[in-house]
Amino acid sequence: MKARKQPMPAEEMHRRWPSLNDLAGTCERASESAWVAVFDAQPEAMHRVVRELIKQVYARPNRTGQRPMPREEQVDFWGLIHGDQTDLPIHESLPKLHALSERQMVSRIAMSRTQYQRLLKGGYDPTVFDIREIARVVGKPPTYFIEYRKMMAVAAFINLLDERPGIASSLYRDYLEVRA
């Protein structure tokens, strides 16, 4: 039986590779230049980082051992970089995401059947809670749906205006008053 190799202590790693302190720190100019230096010195390092990221994302859960690299045609690199999302309204994208019957779907989310039917016809605007429940059932992140991203952007904008009321005044004066 082969003996397991012990991990290198952190002090030894930082002594051997002093730039690790910069790489592990916050992304400011110094650490940014450290990352650039690493990738300039070893351009293949970025390839290894991306390869490990892909292997991690496509790994089967609860599987031990080395993660296999998926075939190229199986990898959605754009979705990996930008996240899984659609710009279609929820009433158009939702039916394509699952094979559940209407009754099965409403039993798994907190929504009445009539409300769900209105949602699929485009006559009901779902709440954040509705979208989170739907996303959980179909196995997608809530940010997959454009309605969720819009609601989060509006909430962030309102929080910004609450934190900095001067922005609301200048926005009103410079943009809305001119357009009216």
C-alpha cells in the first residue's frame, strides 16, 4: 500500500513561493500584477485553472477519486463563464425546463393551479419567492430567469438611492426633467 503524501505546510509554501501572499489577498493592483506575473511566466497555468474549473463543475456528486474531464461537446463554456440564464420570459422558458404535469408542478411549488396557468399564459408576474421555488423544482438557479434578474436589479437600484439620496436628485434633474 502506497503511503499518502502529506500536504505541504502553509509556511513552507509561502517561503517557496512568496507571491502566494499577493495572489491570496484582495484583488488590488499588487495582487493583480502578481496574477499577471504568474500567467506571463507560465501561460499554461490559466489552462490548468480553467481545466480544473470545468472538471469541478461537471463532476458527479458523491464520487470519489480523480474527476474526469468531460468531452468538449458536453461543456457549455459560455454558460460556465456567464452563468446559466435565459432572456426569454418565464412563461416561454419554463415549459422547456421540465417534463412535469401541471398538477405535479403546482404540488411542488407554493402556487395554485389557476395562478400557474396564468403564469404560463403570461398573465401573472411571479414574485421573487415564486421564482425561487420554480428554480428549485426545475434545478436551475433563480438568476436563470430574466424576471428574477430584473427584480434584483431594481432592488439594488432602490437600495443605492436609499443609501445615496443625492443620486436620485441628480438623476431626476439631469435625466427625467430633461425628457419630460
